[in-house]
Amino acid sequence: MLPLTPARAAASSFTNPVIWQDFADIDVIRVGDTYYASASTMHYSPGAPVLRSYDLVNWEIAGHSVPTLDFGAKYDLNGARGYVRGVWASSLAYRPSNRTFYWLGQIDFARTYVYTATAAEGPWSRLTTIGTPYYDAGLLVDTDDTLYVAYGNTTISVAQLSPDGRGQVRTQQVFSTPSSVGTLEGSRFYKINGQYYIFLTRPANGQYVLKSSGGPFGPYTMRQVLLDLRGPISGGGVPHQGGLVQTQTGAWYYMAFVDAYPGGRVPVLAPVTWTSDGWPVVQTVNGAWGASYPSPALPAPPRQVTPMTGVDTFDGTKLKPRWEWNHNPDTTKYTVADGLTLRTATVTNDLYWARNTLTHRIQGPTSTATVDLDVSAMRDGDRAGLALLRDSSAWIGVKRDGGVTRLVMVNNLTMDGSWNTTGTGVEVAAASLAGTRVRLRATADIRPGAARTATFSYSTDGSTFARLGPAFSMGNDWRFFMGYRFALFNHATQALGGAVRVTRFELSVP
């Protein structure tokens, strides 16, 4: 590790959030001159995206650490559903001794999974499962190459893994959170200047740190890092639950997230300095997490990162890493070949049960998704279109019934607090469709602080758009955790066999 030094001033500045998309429970690391981050994805597949940056400010999606959620039939929408389960707060680390990336996380409070890859973009493969579920885990590769995991809720423990990372050697409770603090979780584990640190969040308004001079198993002392600190996003919450990273020039930064529903949990960045006795201090601006700071003083990037907005024509034969399915897809029911073909994979009248719904994060504070759809191969009973997907959803798209295709706007797709469907949708507007090609559009306002609206429109000539249906109010409750997403879908209500073709998707900002 380089000496602890404050962040050096730079000529330019950056603004928060550094990514206005839904990436929560961030773990951030540096390997050489490249930064990587991981995030929670719950029931979306592939899971645990790996983000890459060269300056901590501009990020791209490189791949996913969990290629498929093969944790049981519910993640295939097979007799059960995995909404708000799956990949929670987990850990990303790099092990220099074997030049390997490690992802570690528990699933369903049952066991811990470890995946590895020699490149961040993959391929990733499962290394092992461990019987102890390491809740909200932080993985540390110590300077002597020993692997440790900090984990737990309120009661914090440390486990030592076997040298090959495939099993547990020992585990021990190292800290019990005082009742005056409440809940601590979201462990991140560090060794800095010979001392061990466990970085912990108090959801959803605080961050604390434990420090040990006596080794990874303690004893630890605690200090508050922040509590009720005003965040940089108007209407959003307190920055918390992220990770510390040191730049190659010796500066330190804290990358956290802000609760910013209906859009989700959004990453923000701030410089960190250290006290003379080794405690981290977040640098604030006028008593708040800064809306802007000087940019990290770093070498020029080797290339520009891939934007998270823009056009995708589904070129090649694989989906780009910006896409994640709602639960695992049926891989026999879609094809990428200079366009995306979605064949119906489920017979259902409930979009929440439909397989092969493909999702894309919404760009804040407002953005528009536009999709070109060829519906010539739809069959009677099929439903296809563009949705705003969460526990309360709406969509614009095409219904085919009795040989007739119609454009419709549907809302009132709802779930209860146990994520069971309570409403399968109500058609609130319709228009005739003469041809087989249509351009669908959804515009979403995801500024936090209140329920926000979205609107749907369509075009049959590719340029002139007509509004369809009333504005849709997106809920801003946090309990679904994941924010709203744009979603492409095609499901049957009568029989399988139909298909639609998506030739273009664009995510644009004003």
C-alpha cells in the first residue's frame, strides 16, 4: 500500500452522482491503473455486474461475475419466483498471487458462492460453495495471500478461508454492535498500513468503521464515519454502503450509494483523508457530501469507456453487458444476430411470470428508451412491448388477438409486499396498427423524493410520435430495492410459437 495521503487537487472537477443508474452495495477495487466495482442485482440475470473505470468517474459495464442464477428453480420462474432474492451485497477482490478476480456472496441465507475469472469481463466460473452463508460479505486478500471474509448483521464475524479459497478454515465473532448504534452490516474488509479495517453501514443513514491493530480477528474498536450526512442528490438519501479505494497516486476515495427511488440506488464519490491515528474522514463541502469535487489526479485513460447510454442494434451474437434478464432466460427462446429475436417462452397473462423479459437500467435524472419492433411473427394471444418494470408496472406494446394487432398501453401491473402478483394489468388506451413495424417509446423521470411520472408513445413512420395512454406514476418505495427498469418482453397467453424482432434500442437523455 502507498502511504496515506489526501487526495491531490486536479484541474477539473466531477459531479455526483458519478453514475446515475441503479448500482447498489458497491465494492470497489483497483488493479494496476484500472478500477473495478461490483453491485447487487437481486433477481436479475446475469448477476453481479463488474464495472470498469480508469478515473473513478467514468464507468462502463465490463461483464458479470455470476453468469446465471443457478440457485434453484425459482430463479427460472419455474413454479416459484425469486423477486428481491438472489445477489445481495457481495464482494469483489483481486488476488495478485494467481492473477485472479474473486466474487463472493451468499444466496438465500443458505450458503456462500465463490466465482473466479482471470479477466474482469469473464468468463467467470464457480469455484466453490461454502456452507456458511456470509451475509453482506467483504473479502480481503491479505498481504501474505491469506483470504479472509468479514460478514454479518449487527454481530460481525471474520472467517479465514483455505489457501485455495474453496472452504472455511475458521470463523469467529469479532464485534457486537452497541444497541445505541443499532444495525451494522455491509462489511468491506481492508488491511491498510498494517491495520485491519471493517467498513460497515448503518442502513440507511450511517457509515462506521472498525479498526484492529491485533490482526484480522481483533480486537476491534469502532468509530462513526458519517451519520445523517446530507447527500448530493436533491430528494435522495444519505450516502452509505460502499467501499474505499486508493489510487495509484496515493489518494483515497469512498464510493457509496444514495437511495434515489424510483430510479434505485445511485453511486456517488468523495475523497477521503486519514487522521494521524489511522481513521478515515470523508471530505465534505459545506457540511454535506459534495455535489462536485476536484477530479482524481490520475494518468490519462488508455481509452474512453463505453457509454451507458446510446444505441444498441444487437450486432454480433451476444447481448452486451448493459442487459440483464428478469430471472434466468430460456436460452432456446432468444437469438442475437444483428437484431434480437424474442420467441415466446411462457404462456401466462402475468408479465411477472413471463420468462425472457430483458431489462435495461434507466439513466437519471430523466431518460427515454426507444425500441424498434417487428411484430410480423406474433401469434394470437401474444403480448409484446416496452415496459417500465418494478413491483408496480406499465407498458406500451402490441396485442394480437383474432388475427388483429393493436397498439395498447397497459397499467396496473402490481405486486404485494411478498412479491405476489395482485394485478395483471388493465388496458387503458389503444390504437390500430396497420403494418408490422412500430417504434415504441417510454420516457421516465426518476428524480427521487416523490413518485414520478412516465409517458408512453409510438411511431409508425419512425419519426412522428403519438402519445398513448395517461401518465404512469412510478412508485418510490424502497422495499423492492431495485429501481425501475426499461424492459423488452414477448409472452404468450394462448400458445407458444410466436416471435418479435427488436432491431434497435436507444437510451437517450435530454
